[in-house]
Amino acid sequence: MNKQHKKVSRIARTLFVLVFTLLTSVTLVDGQRRKPKAKPVRQPAGTQQVSKPQNFVVASTQISLPELVRRVKPSVVMIRVFDKDGKAVKDGSAFFIAPTRVVTNYHVVEGGSAGEIYSNEGFAYKVSRVLSYDPNADLAILEIELPARVQFKPLIISGGGVQEGESIVVIGNPEGLQGTVSQGIVSAFRQYANESSLIQITAPISAGSSGSPVMNMRGEVVGVAVGAKSDGQNLNFAVSGSKLAAVSENAERWSNVVRLYEDGERLYRGGNYRRALEMFAQVAKLSPAYAAAWMEIGRTQFAIGDYAAAGTAFNETALLEPNNAEAHYNSGIAYAKQGRYADAVNCFRRVIVLYPNSVGTYVETGNAYYELNDMRNAIDSYKQAIRIDPNDASANYNLGLALVAQGNRKSARKQIKKLQELGASEFANRLLQQIPR
């Protein structure tokens, strides 16, 4: 069986990054006192608004196979996944469950960088983002970019399940042969350790059919094909429709999060920070584990001038993503704005562990030590920044200030000469004025 036995890591530890997922850059707050704005690391976050699903109604009684195929076939598409170099790496099947959403298997899109779907008429449409996924159930729901004039009828998911011996129909794209129809029955239900239960069916599931809808004779989706057991004869399996319904419900919840997040981004860009904060707060309430929402709350609170609240939000981001250097850096800046320089130093140290060559972070660390009147550590931090980038004028200037505060006038004058050599005459003149005559 293709991959249904494969153990997949839990979602919380799965880094599932597709290029077609919209990435929204987050701006670092500026907290330096004596130097130009630093440029530490940046990390992506964000998504786009999605449509609300609208299911069409199928017949409540069984219909003939030709009529079922006529109704359902246009809603089943082929999906092709590309790597970062634009090379096609996987083909599979998918079907619409909402006007702009399709479902397929997680293993079909896993590791991909872009994707397209192809209708039975041969038209191609881009995958814009992943809305929801469950590696354990091997399901993923994708958003599709469709022109306004193009419409696909969504298939309805059965709420009543399926029984052993019940007739089923599968429409998919085995080996790229689009719109292939196969028929069979439900053979059994199988439960595997730490995995969702699977439906065993007799309808063939060949390569390329992964993600096909498995339907009852009323045209309702009762499962999603996941593959066949390679060492057995006619042993084919599907994920249950109830599991698909759960993943689909999560996609609908996520669409609300996306809409609010985008509204907040637009309001922030327009300078309406209070309203933007309301949007981001709603996002965090709906999805408390969404680190990007907490980052935006912090960024917005910082813009308002509430540095304590900003620091709390940045810390929440760091708790959710301990390796998010941007969150630690921004927390440090927020602490510095409050005069909590020792806390700022601790945050900057975490950034340096993650990014040991971050010049801006070493300078900010030096600035915090300077405010604590710890000139020895301030000087060491500035020297570390200069070691990485000898031409950084702000690091050289701040080193000169710390040397003056330490009483080391001779070394401070050397920094004036260095600044002049760098062409930073304004910094050189300012430093000269700080040295007692």
C-alpha cells in the first residue's frame, strides 16, 4: 500500500513549507539609541483570504452509474506538484469540496514548492496555498486560483458513513489518465497503530489515483483514496469521509483567521493601529498557537507606544517558536524601551545563539550593557560586531563612546581615526565632542 503505513511526525513538529503559501514579511521594531537601524533576521508569516464553502446537493437516493459519473467527473481534477526548480515531481488526484478548494493526499503535496490542477478539459489553475492538512490522516486541503468566470461544483461529503459490502465508485487519474472510473465494494475497515482507520475497497487505486474521491451510489464522498498495498492483490485503501470532514472544518476555521489577519495587515499599513490590533487580537483568540498573530500584536503595540504589551506579545511568539530569532530580538528592543536592560541582554543573547554573526544584535547588546554602565561587556559586544563587520560605522562609533565612558581616551581617539577612514565623518565629529579636552 502506498504510504498509508508510513509514520509521519505530528503536525506540531512538521515543517510544511510550500512556496505557494503566501508569505508576509514582518518588520522589526527599531530600538537603537546611538546607531542607524540594524538589520537582523526576518521571518515569513501570513496567508490570504479564502472563500466560504458552498456544497451542491446530490440525489438522496441511488442513481445510475452513468448519471453519477456525469455529475461528479467535472469536479475531479489532476494535481501536479513541482520542486523549487520548477520540475514536476508528483502527480495525483484531487476534487473540489468548495468553490475554490480541493482535497488531495498529504503525501502528494509533501515537500513540494508549487502546484497546479488540471481540469478534464485540459485547463491549468495554480494552487495558491495550503489551508489545512493532517499528515496522520494523509489529507491536505488547498486553495486554487480561479478566474471569476470559472466554476467547479463541489462534491458533498457523506455524513452517514459507509458499510461493508456497499458499492462504491472511484474517479481519478491513474498514470495520468484523467477521469478514469472504477467501481467496487467496501471490503473491510482497518485500524493501524497510531493512525486513522482506513476503508479497504476493491476498486483499483493505481499510481496517480491518490486523492481520488471514493463515492457511494448517491454521489456522496465517503472516503479519499490513499493507495494500494504493493505486496497484495487488489488491496486498496481510502481515508474515511468523517476524517475529511474534520480537516475541512479546520480549513473553514482557518479561513476566518486568514480574513482577520489580512484585515489587520491592511489596517496596520494604513496607520490605523488600534483597529489593526483588534483584528490581530481576534486572530490570536481563534488560533492561540498562531505565532504570526502574536508577532503582529507585538509590532502593533510597539507602534502605539505600549512597549510592555509589545514585549508580552513578542515573548508569546518566542514561547510558540523558541527558535524565532526575530521574536527574541523584538522582545529585547521592547525591554530596552522600558529601561529593562538586563532583560534586553538576555533576549539578545538568545538571538546570538541562533545567529552568531548578527552584527545588529551585538550592537544592541552593547547598547544595553552601556545603559547598565557595564562598559567592559559593552566594549566586548561592540568589538564582536566589528570583528564580524569591521566597516560597520555604528559599531565603531558606539565602541568609541564606551571607551570614553571607561576613561580610555587614547583608544577612543583611535576610533575617531577609524571612523574618518570609513568616511563616517559625522560619527567621527560627534565622538570627538564626547572626549574631554
